[in-house]
Amino acid sequence: MRLYHSPTTPFGRKVMVALLETGLMGDVTVVSATGTPLDPGSMPLDQNPLGKIPALVTDDGQPIYDSRVICRYIDDLAGGRLYPKAPFLWQTLTLEATADGILDAAILMVYESRIRPEEKRFPDWVEAQWAKITRALDSIEDRWMGHLSGPLDMGQIAVACALSYLDFRHDSRAWRNGRPELAAWEAGFARRDSMMATIPAG
């Protein structure tokens, strides 16, 4: 299989962590790909017409995207280690979706400062994105700590990658303030070998 990926994409990191946790990393060739919404660069447009990474190409040439679909595919190959059976499945998927929503908002904040011309930037829009993130983080702190403390699943991996991305790109926002349980959980999860091996740089 081929995985189109960049070390700085948190969605790609989710996939890399899933590969490590399931023992399937050796079955994948990682192909570097970069680009922006304005310039697809080396994005694999022939595999994902949306011009986004990660994108996975299976052994039989079938493209699979986005990260949630790739992670489900990886988990299926590995025998179902990261997605429990229903009814617990719906909790895992909801937590993963919450984490992915945090990442969507956080990445839009980055694009606003890196891609949009300074005279066209909209601070209120940026703060609205951060408001989404803070609501999601508060929800995780209030409702999801029991789940995060349970058996390893994709919801946990997604949350850990989202929190790490907030440190990576929005450290000054200090997401840990007022969320002691989530901060303590993240500190422990970040020490997993899979997380240590995929720390973003750049």
C-alpha cells in the first residue's frame, strides 16, 4: 500500500499512529506530499480529486480517503482493534468526529494567517473557529474522560493528535487552562511509542 502523507498534517498523523498501533506500518510505503488550498503542489490529485492528504492506495490500486475512512480500513485489515462493536462504536466515532472537528477549525485558523492576504484577514472569524475548539475541549473534559481512560480506540488516538496539533500550531492559546483531567490524560497518552514516533516538525 502507498500512503500519501506530510509529517505536519495531523490527519495524516492519525493514520500513522493507527498503523503503528495495529502493527501494519511495515505494509505501507509512505510518499511525501504537500500543498495548500491555493496550490495543490504534490498532492495526489489522481488518487484524491479533493487535493487533500492523507490518501491511501491499496494493494489493488484502490484509492481511499479521508483519514476516518483510511483508519477504518486499516483497522479492518488488523482485525478490528481500534473500533469496538456497537453500541460502543457510536461513542468512538463521535469522539473521533469531535477531534476531527477541532482539527478542521485549527487548520482554518492557520490558513487564515498563512494564506489569506493580511488586509483581507478576519479576526472575528478566527476567534469563531477557536470558540468551536474551546466548546469541543470543554465537552471532552466534562463528558468523555471515562472513555479516554478506557481501552485504546480510534477516538483516543484522534483526540491525542488534535491536542498535539493545538500545541504545535496554537500553543499560545494554552488549551490546558481549566482542563486538568484532559491535560493529565494527554500527558500520559503522548508517551506512547506511536505518538513519540510521529511528533510533527516544521
